[in-house]
Amino acid sequence: MSIYKIPLPLNILEAARERITWTL
């Protein structure tokens, strides 16, 4: 479960960064 908790926030951070790059 610990491993599953790590990729969750990591995926959100990556998605947010991709969205920022698209907006820029």
C-alpha cells in the first residue's frame, strides 16, 4: 500500500507540470 501511495501524488505532480507547460 505504501508503494501505491507514492505513485499517486507523483502522478498528480507530473500531470500538473504537463498542464503548466501546455498553458505556457
